[in-house]
Amino acid sequence: MNIWIVNPFDPLPGDPEQEGRYATLARLLIDRGHQVTWWTSAFSHRFKRPVDQDAIRSACAPLGLIPRFLDCTPYRRNVSFARLWNHSQLSRRFREQAPQANPRPDVILASSPPPSLVLAAAEVGRELGAKAIVDVQDLWPDTFQRLAPAGLQSVFKLALWPSSRTARRAYASCHAVTGVADAYVERAVAMARERKPAMTVPLGVDLDAFDEAASNAPEDQWVKPPGETWLAYTGSLNRSYDFLTIIKAAARIREKHGDRVRFILTGRGDLAAEAQRLVTSQGLTNVTLTGFLDFAAWASLLTQCDAGFNASFPEALIYLPNKLFYYLAAGVAVLNTIPGQCSEIIRDAGCGLDYRAGDVDSCVQAVEQILGDRRSLIAMGRAARELAETTYDRSVLFPQFAEFIEGVAMPATRR
């Protein structure tokens, strides 16, 4: 069977970033005997620069994975008109190039965002006789509504109406829905206004790749002194994530514990400079901002931490982020602000604590609770790793994903 993946954001084999959801899925589908073509952007969303197409083609060739790059205008900020123009170009160029591409697909898996590219994939699929599946990673344009200033909600809703219409058309045009969290799948099915085959497949983690990376990092890169407790925040430094509250809590923790409790924040984003100013202005020697780390250094760091912050604002509509599964893989306790499915997973497994987003007092209380009960902290870490191994390893999750895709393409009555 010929399967197309349409996703402009995830790293392909050969990319400097660690492989994610679609690279894992592509490898599995190829192992199951399918031909996989991956339509992607020639511009890196993460690094804001052109991707190294030669390196990616060289890495994909031995796997039998076919990458196809779509040219588009670069953008500097994730929330910007330039990014929307970029996505419009991606959709238009996919429509132009895909009908002539070979091999023709039996099924197309297209990620949302951007919904305009999903709609293009569904329409091309209809022309070519292929089934289309939307894989929901984030709720566009719902997530942009939170950016509206007080009193301008109705104006923003009107401005976002064309995007909402595109999303509804995209979901309605697809034959099935998958997504990384229950709320995403439920919302997409509701917007489609008709029942469809649907399945939640969390992002999960490739445990073998994580463990190998952690063991291959330079031994002297991250060395935790005896008696210290390390707390990590990893991911984007932007307005969706509540990392500034963590830094403010670190100032309070330092008053009592000094530098024995260290807060290590990795990643990049629009608010990185603001975070650095806060650290510098308050002389927070117990806070380290690392910037972007390569996968081995990052994995090694996480395995030496005691807890990780899974911190975003509820209005950001981020339900099961990538970082959660890497904390589980590292065997660290999870300090969580995300209600709903995420909180339930952590509570049921006994692998962490909830606190309130944006509330410094609540964050400090959660940190003090784990500092005051070392035995419980260790038990949480063990429960986290066990949950990764039994439930959220991609080797457990993704065969079900592949079977769902195969089932949409070839219903039981046709097999």
C-alpha cells in the first residue's frame, strides 16, 4: 500500500532534531511493507532556516522513505501573518505538485495544523481515489482566540471565521480522525458534524532511542553534585507555557534552600530574553537557561533530574505535550498544570503532582512537597518510568496507529 504523510513541522531522518511522531510512524509503516512518501516544508519551523534537503534525502534513502519538499516563504515568529502566508503557500504548492506525483497514494495522513494543508490533502486524495485521515496536533484556530485582548473577543472571532471555516471543511472532508489527545479528536469530530472512525494516539516516546541517546552523551556534560535536587522545564519558551512562574518560584525556593535546589530550563522561544532578564535581575544562581540542547545532552540531563515541569496555561489548549512523555522516559516526577486527561494520567499512575498555572505560591508548595518527602519523590520517578514502558513507548502505541491507518485504507469488507 502507498501511504502519504503530509506534515511540514516534524523532523525527518537526517534532521538535527530528534525524530518524532511521524518519523517513528514512517519507519513502522515501511517495516510493515508499505511505501511511504512524506510531504514536508523546505523551511524548518523549529530552527527558522532552510532544511538540509541533501542530508535528509541521504538518511531517508536506505529506509525507503521518499521525502518531498515544498518551497515556501520563511517566517520568524510562530504567531504572525508571515506564518499564515507560509501555510497558504504550502497548501497551494501541494495542490499543484501532488496530483502528478508517483507513487499515487491509497491513503493520506495529514497533520493539523495547518488545516488548510489538510483540506488540500483531502481534496487531492479525492481526485486520486485515496482515503484521507486528519491527525490533530493542535486546535486551530481555537488556540488563537486566547490572544484576543479583553473586550475584543467578538472581533477576533470574526477575524478568525475564515480559518474556522477551513478547519470545519478539512475535518468534514476526511474519512477518519486521529489526534494526540482525546480533546483534540473530540473537537475535530464535532467540527466535522458527522461521525467518523476516530482514535487517540498520544505522542509517546521512543524509549530505545531515548535510552541510547542518554547513554551516549559526554560523561562530563551534566554532573549532579551529591545533595542537590534538579528540577527541569523543557520545551518552548513562549506565551503558551508557564515557565516564568517556575523562575519566580525558584527565587522563593532559593531563599530557603540556596543553590541545593537547581532549576534547569531548556529550549528557545519568543520569551527567552525575558526569562534571562528575570534570572539576571534577581541574581538567581540556582536557575540555568541552557538554550537548545542536542538530543543526547538533553536526554542525559533529564535522566539526572528529580522532577520535570509540565507547565502550560489551560487556555493554550495544550493537552498532552511532548515533554510529558520524555519526563516519563527519564523516570522523573511530573509537576503538572494541565487539567483533564493529562492530570488524570499523572494522578492515576502516582507519578507526580498538580499545581495551578500562573500561581507562584502553588508552584512553590508543589516543589516543597517533593523536597520534603524524598521517598515519595523516588516512588513517583519509578512510577513514571513504568508508565513509559507499559503504555507510552511508541513500540506499544504505534502498531495500533498503523493498524488504524491500514483499516481506513482497506476496510475489512475489502481485505
